[in-house]
Amino acid sequence: MLMSSEDPRIILEDVKEKFDTVIEAVNMVGEKLDRHAEENRNGFDEVKKEILGLRRGLNDHRQNTELHTVRRRRKGI
């Protein structure tokens, strides 16, 4: 129950403060998610580079092995 004419303003101010707190919390969570997404993206890029490097190394090894095998067969070894 309202006791005086100031009570609605006090209630509205309290609600506004609570909304401000919620908005601030939502913004903080959003910023944290953005940082987490960026860290994951960077980690993924590093893993991708590593895999591509390994793939190139395996392809080079396979080609060298195939060339070596072809040369041996031509020589009759």
C-alpha cells in the first residue's frame, strides 16, 4: 500500500536501478561471449594451420615415395 505521494517515484527509481543492473549484466555476459568466441576462432585457426602443414608434409612424402618407387621399377630393382 502506498503511504505517501513519493512512494511511486521511489518504486520507479528502484525498478530503474534493477533494470540498469540487469542491462549491465547482460552486456558483461555478451562481452565475455565475444572474447570466448574470438579465443576459439584463434585456436581453430592454429589447429587448421597445423593440419594443413601436416597434410602438405604427408603429400610431399607420398609424392617422394611414389617417385622413388617409379625409379626403382624402371631400373628393375
